[in-house]
Amino acid sequence: MGNPEHLFYKWGGGMDPDFPRIRRAYDEFLVTEDGRELVDAAAGAAVVNLGHSVPGVADVAGGQLDEVSYLSLSHFSHDAPEELAESLATAAPGDLNAAFFVNSGSEANEMAFKLARTYHRETGNPHKNTIIGRWQSYHGATLGALSATGNTTRRSEYEPMLHGWPHVPPAYPYRWSYDGTREEQAIAAARELETTIKQEGPETVAAFVAEPVSGASIPAAHPHPAYYEEIRRICDEYDVLFIADEVMTGFGRTGPMFAMERFDVVPDMMTLGKGLSGGYAPISATLVRDDVAAEFENGSGQSFAHGHTFGGNPLSAAIAAHVVDQYTDAVLETGRQRGEQLVSELASLREHPIVGDVRHAGAMIGIEFVADRDTKTPFDPDLNVNKRVYDRALEQGVYTYPGSGSVDGIAGDHLMLTPPLTISEESIERVADAVIDAVEHVAETVA
Ligand code: PLP
């Protein structure tokens, strides 16, 4: 047996190095080596949207491996990625009909950024290369994706290696200080993008990237729909491509199949990962609108110089095609109901002295902790409030997704809950009980 100390993935972000060892997983449960059954209220990291027992995956995987295990998509094609591309085009809003396959959410965003640059070169704008992101966002760990990322905690160590791309404030109604109605505030927030495009020079800006509903950095934060309508107007006016990063929000997580459907706005590109294979294989995708894709087909003939050895891998693509078929209307409806049930069972937390905000979109719930509810002052990061809530909930048998806002005090500690859409009502009760207990327990120690 190998020495677990040699496993380099114990990066942990401050988590306990003695992670529980998991022997097996089924439905919404993780079973530890010592026989404890934990409820996976995080669905991995919002990955296992259908739970850990998706029927038919093993047969699909076996069948694919018997047929063809690997092909380079630079020179060949085959059924699995073609079928997957077709079903994503059918599922995606508007004319997001072209799909490129890579292996992770980070790579899908890298791909989108490069596609944006090449699209603009093809359309006669070779200087449009800047990507604008938002503060308190997460788009991935690779250097391009991290450059667009606005989560300062995740950026700080690698800051000297990142592009100097600008960021606009997040879509974070809880901490907005704009005047007016929710709609007016949303429009004011969106106009920060217009200001930044003008400051940078529109002739240099290639794309704006945003999580439609924020994920790991400020979980479940989302604006009034007027925000994305205004973003769409601004992007059209300045010839800036709008990339919706749906790596976490895709596949029913926030209610509809894709979070942009909540806002009725079609982006120019959409990046997908996580729930695309439900965790059964590494695969991600960049979906592109017809008019953008057409520039590659009808353009100068200069090839799009980008690819990954395992992009569109037959095994991953076949599994993903099977998994995507399982996101039926009934499954999405169950996810919405379980999300509603969970927020209503957590209702008492809305008045809790250390809770500033409880927000949700479908089956994505964010609980933000504050030292002072009136001033919304975050806790001192050294108190590790999010980790302590996480630890206590885990002791009670519930796995959650903790996070801290930032090193610069823009946001508070928080806990994200993203259970499988298929979780049972009984397990939702277990999750709510454990989280309430954990918050009360930690509140006693920080009061
Ligand atoms: N984009 C979003 C919104 C994410 O939440 C994540 C990961 O959590 C990523 C991109 C990066 O995906 P990956 O970890 O698969 O590279």
C-alpha cells in the first residue's frame, strides 16, 4: 500500500489533513472506512448533481472501452463527442450550438478566452485581447483562468504570474451600496462593466466572464434579471463577448438546466464542467453561439491553435452523453423542491446573530456569517468560522462546502450547500439539523 503522505492533493486550503477515508459512495451518501455514513450535502464540489448511483454508467463505460478507448480529435471523429455535442446544443439556450470539449472547468474557460481573441482577430480586431472578470469570482486554477478570477485568496500566491486583467464589482446584492430599487441597483452594478470597458479602451477588450449565480466565492449570490439584460446591452454595444461560466451552475443546480435561463439572456459562450459528467469522468465543454463559431468556419483559414490530448476523450464523452440524458424535467423539479425545502428548514438561521444572509437559487444555498449583522462586518479570518462550522457539521455526519470571502474583508465567511438534486427529503432534514447545530455551536465559541 502506498504512503498517503505522498499524495500531493492534500492541498486542503486549511482543512484538517486527516481527511476521512471514503470506502464507497451511493445515492447522497459517502461511507467512511470505519462505517460512518455521511450525507454529501456538497455533491462533491457541486459535481455529483445526480448522486453517486447513476444507473447505466458502468454499462456505457464498458461498451465504449470495448469499442474505442482513445482517438485524437485533431485527426478523427467518432460518435461519443458528436452525440454529446448534439445533446448539449439541444439543451442549451438560444443558438449556443457549437461545442469544444476539454477536461476541466479551468480548461473550458481558457478555451473560451482564446476563442474570444481569435474571433476578434478574424473579425478585424486584433487588439481585442483583454478579459474582464469580477471580484469574488472563481474561474479556475490555471493561470489564464486564475487571471480572470477575482477571489483574492486564491489569487494571492500567484499574483506575480497573472495577467493584469481588470475586474468589476461582483453581482452581490447583500453588499451593494447602490441607491434605488433592486432593479436600479442591478443596472448600476452592470454599468460598472461599461465604465471599465471605456477606461480600458473598447478596442482592447475581448470578453467579459461571469458566473451567472456566484459559486464558491460568494455562494448563491445573484442579481435582479435587469443586471444581465444590461450586461448583454453593454457587451453588444462595445463588441465584447459575454462568457457565462456555468461550470458550477449548469445542469439543474440553480433550478433550470442552465442558470442563464433564470435571466432569459443568451451569452456568446457558455463553459460547462462538473455536473456534465456528474463526477463520473473528467470532461468539460465550451459552447459557442452560431455567429461566433461561423467566424472560425468561414474565416481566414488560420487554424485555432488550441487543443488538449484528452479533449473529447471517447470514455468521458460517452459517459457525459449518458449523464446529460438523466437531467430530465422531473429531476430538475426534484432539485428545485429540495432546494426550497432546505432553505425553509434553515429559516431560523435568518435571524441568527452570526448569520448575515441566507440566499439560494434552486439547490444552491449560501449562508454568510458576520460578526455584526447591522454593519455586515465579516469575522476576523483568523477565527476560521467557516472551517469550524464545516468541522462541526461533519462531526454530525454532513459534508458541506465552506469558504472564506477574502483576505481584504470584502466578504464574510460562508458555507455553501449544493446537495445532489435527487437527495431524499429525510436527508435534507438531516442536513438542516446538522447545519443549524453547527452554527449554534460555533456562535457560542465566537460570541
Ligand atoms: N468555474 C467555476 C464557476 C467553478 O466553480 C470552478 C471550480 O470550482 C471552475 C471554473 C474550475 O473548474 P475545474 O476545477 O474543473 O478546473
